[in-house]
Amino acid sequence: MPRSLQEILDHADEMERRFDEHEPTDVRDAAPLHAIRAAVNDRAATERRVLEAVAAARDAGVSWSAIGNMLGTSGEAARKRYGGHHAKSA
């Protein structure tokens, strides 16, 4: 079963913390690891922007079907994934 958005965001935050604290000692060139850290941070920020955009769309009265279409999924799948994060989702 897919993880909830909150679980994904929490995991991204945890990964960001671990990367920030990690000092590679067995790697000659840490640039690839820094690129991974940047990608993880970007992914977490993107997930937050999607959540905020979905909430704004729902506040504006946009249907779950239209939101799902923009996310590349069904309205029901969008509601299941993001509906618990929005007060007007019921």
C-alpha cells in the first residue's frame, strides 16, 4: 500500500537530517553524495508544493477529478492521497 504523503514528507525530512549530519570518510569525491542530498531536499520541497497546490485548488472549489487529472491519476486516488491533509476534503 502506498505511503501517505505525511509519511513521505517525514521520511524526506529524516533523510535530509541524515545527509546533513553525514560526513563521508570513505569517498574520494563527495560530489555525488551532495547531489543525492540536493535531490532529496528538492523532492521534499516539491511534495510540499504539491500538497499546498492541492489544498489551494480544493479551497477554490476544484473537483477531485480535475485535481487527479492534473496529477496524472484518478480523482479518487488524489482524494485518498491528499484528502486527509485538507479540512474541506470531506
